[in-house]
Amino acid sequence: MSFKAVRWAMDQPIKNSSAKFVLVTMADFVNASESDGLGSWVSWPSITALSKATAMDRKTVMAALQRLLAMGYIEDSGEPKRGATKQITAYRLRQGDPTKSGLPSAVISSDSDLRNDVEGMQRTAQSASIEGTNSAEIGTVEVSQKRNSTENGTVPDFPANSTVFPYEQSRFSLETVPKTGHGIKKEQRRNKELNREERARSKPAVTEIPDVPAELLADYLAVRKAKKAGPLTPTAVAGLLREAGKAGLTAAEAVTECCEAGWQGFRADWYARRRGLGPSLSAARQPSTDWWTPAGFPNVHEAENARCFAHNAHQFRDGKRLPQQQQEELV
């Protein structure tokens, strides 16, 4: 590092901040012991080293180098290329006023000129990188250039006229952003529906039920479709016939009940409740609605109270529950 070179670079009246930052960084890479004796310094950091040191993308670094060359602050030293593959240009930092050196000092006249210069620099770097593809390490800076012993100094291979640059050179990150959960539930729900449809299609559909007219079966299938019950499978038909037998109905009668009630299937207990038969399947099994009259009670409430008293009276005496042993003796 040469403090004198850094001080000189910082004092230069360069209005473009990127170009000046690159010049200061190049001055930081100068070794005072390598002065060529002409009052200038030689600096040869790789493009990657400049990009990392300045936190700028490679395209901006190359544009800044072209700008510095055009303004006369740096020039090609004419020395052999540096690095393991001899691809890194050694630049000489020119001291003094560039306007008095015979080199152009004005900023590049237009953006198109700068763009052409950058593209030319890219084509040169591309051809050089193709020649050195068999090397173990491309563009490595020598050990004497500290902090850059393992830097990669080549330009990636891409078309010269392309506007798409590798992500390492881009101003904008192209890294994949982790999912935040947005859309996951919707995707899971869609996949679940697709799996349900696939399972439904895999089951064979029944096209007829014994003793059930085709028109009645069509009505039943329409009801199941409206209920989104899926295809009528042999398992579903077997369950319908089983429940119809419990209710004492034929298959056609059970299917008719399903169509009238809007059921996708048939259950004997559903049929019993719908017909007012209570929990049991036959009205003959129901107790008499006036069972308390033969017992001598005017209404069902007094009959229930008497039955409750008879059942629980032996458990209490003077309002207190008796021990289990005394309850058993009273019974």
C-alpha cells in the first residue's frame, strides 16, 4: 500500500463518484516498492477484487476503468499481463494534471461512447477467458498484491451485445427468495381436491341396482351429484341394501325415500325418525302412549315422579344419603 498514491487519488477533481472510488481503490493496491521510477505507480487488481472492495457490480467497475482511461488518470503500463493466467492488465496511475499530459481529460462525451468502450472491454475479456479455460485458477493476483492472493479476475463468459448479465454483476439480486407461506394453503386445498377427484375416478361406478327402475336410479344419482357424494360404488349400494333390510323396505322403496328426502345415502334410523317411528324401527315396539292410565296416574308427570321416588326413596333418610350397606339392607 502506498499512502502517497492514496492521497494523490483522493485529491483528484473527478466528479463521477464511481470512477473516483475505483481510482482510490486502485491506489490502495499500489506497492510503493514497485514504482517504475517515472513518478507513477503500477496497480493491477482484478475486476473481482475491485468489485468486492468498492461494493459495486463488475459492469460499473469496468465502466469506471474506461472513464479513468479516457480522462487520463490511468493508462496501460505496457507490462506483461499479471495473474496465474496472465489476463490482468497492469495499470499505471499517472500523477500530475492529466490535461497537461497530452491525454484526453474530459469525461466521455456520451453514454453511447461509454457503452461501446465497455462492450469492447467485455469482448476482450471474453476472448482471454476462453483461452485460459484449462487453467486451475483464473485471474489470480500474485502474492505481492496483498488482500488479493485468491481473487478471480476474469470476466464471465456472456455475449458481448447481451443486456443480460450474470447475477454477480447485476445491480439487483436474482437470488431465490424463500417462501413466506403466501399461496400455500390455496395450493394444498387444490391438491386435496385433485386427490379426491382421482380417488373417485378410480372407484368403479354402479350403473344399476337390482329391482330399482332406471328412471328412479337416474333421479337418485342426480341427488348424489348435487350433494357432491361422488360416484355410486358397489360398497355404497351394499350399505343401502343393508339399511333398507333393517327398515323392512325394498331397494326401490329405500331409493325413493332418498330422492324424496334429498339423502345421498339411506340409513334405517333416518327413515324411522322421518316417519315418526322414534328410535326403534317398528311402531309395534313402541310403548303405549297412555301407559300411566292403567297404573292409576292422571298424567305422565305424576307417573314419572312416582317411579323416580320408588327407585330412589331407599337411598335417603331425613334428607341424607345412606351408606351403601344400609341401602342394600333396605332393598
